[in-house]
Amino acid sequence: MRNEGDAVKLGKSAAATDPGRRRRLNEDAYVCEPPLFAVADGIGGAQAGEVASELAAATLRDDAGSDGSDGRQRVDSLIQQANRRVYERQAQDAAVSGMGTTITVALVEDGSVWIGHVGDSRAYLVREGRLEQLTEDHSLVAELVRSGRLSPEEAEGHPQRSVVTRALGTDPDVDVDTFSVEARPGDLFMLCSDGLTTMVDDAGILAEIDQHRDNIRAAAKALVRAANRGGGEDNITIVFFEIAGDEHDGERTMSL
Ligand code: MG
């Protein structure tokens, strides 16, 4: 039990990224600068995707300082700013015209984890041995599943599963999903690109995390290896951060 006023503390964080086995370039980018974390998956051929995702990540790093607004506003304004930078660049430079990127951001503040999300990268929470997907994919296939026109099984191997319906860079303004999760001691949060989730199912992800729960850097690397074993068809990026456990009450090992 936490007492009123006890702030949860950010624990360790770690990231891993890999081009996978089929692609020459890595068009994913990430931010792992506590208390700010993000994964961006670039869209657009001829290296444009790489430019878009790195521009979005760099914008987050540059603008991350606190400006007094609450977590939701900060996450939203960081993503809006990243969107404007990608939009303006692709509008001005024919070499990267049409580029875009997904973005999934997490900001830890005052005991809450604020999530901002556009596209089909994902945020997950591992709590009490369960893996919960926190974000909804903004993808054609996910929308067809939500409206009941496609089964989750049909979605898995769907040829258009990488088509996103929302991305940074396509319009001057972007519609951002924002929400918060109240952090608990021992929580593990994961941000990742679709190069992990299309190659490894939830049970496989959880098994790798369980095996390396004491070393999240090793867990991130193990997930990259698992995605490559599964085919490695896309770039793979994983960012982990944990909420420090309360060492005094043994809560993490207690099962109910
Ligand atoms: Mg991808």
C-alpha cells in the first residue's frame, strides 16, 4: 500500500533497436531520456522514413523541458511540435516529400505515466505477470477488426497490415490519443515498433520478459532476437522503463 503523498520513482530504463533481417536501413528512432520515452517508425521510401522518425525524436529531445503545463498538455504539445517539424520539412524538400512517422510517447510525471500516440507503434504495461496493450493501433487492419469486418486471426497475416491511418507529417495538425496510467511500484512499461509485434505474439513477448525480468537491457535484446527468429521482416525497436519497486514489502513477489 502506498501512503498519500508517496511519489512513485522511476527505476531503470533501456532500449534496443535493430534493422531486422530484410531491410538495409533502420527507419525507426527512439528516445530514452528519463522521464521521457518514445518510439517512432518512419514511413516513406528512399531514406525519407529515416529522416521523419529521427526529426520527430530530435524534436522531443529538444523540447522536453517542463513548461508548467500538465502531463497531458505536454505530451500533446510535444507531438504537435514534432508533427509540424516533419510536415514543414516534407512540404519544403522534394527529396522527402510525403514522408511521415508514427510516434508513441510516454512521460512519467507525478506518479502518472502520460501516453501520447499516433500510428501503429505501441505502448504496453507489464503488471502482475500480465501484458496489457495500452494503445490502439491507427491502422487500416485494426480499424477493420474494431468494426467487426475482420477477425483478429485474419488481421495477423493481412497484406495491408502495415498501412497506417494516422501519422505525423501528413497534415499541419494531427489528432493525438492521450491518456494516463497511474504507476505502481514494479510496473514495467514497454514502447515498441510493429517490427516486434508483427513477428512475436503477446505470449512470446511475455515469455522473453519473464526470463529477463531482472535485466531489462537483456530483455530488450532478447526481444530483438525473438523478432529476428520470427522473420525479422521490419525494423525492431523496444524501449523499456520500470517504476521502482518497494523493496520493503516484497509486493513484487506476492501472488494473490
Ligand atoms: Mg515498422
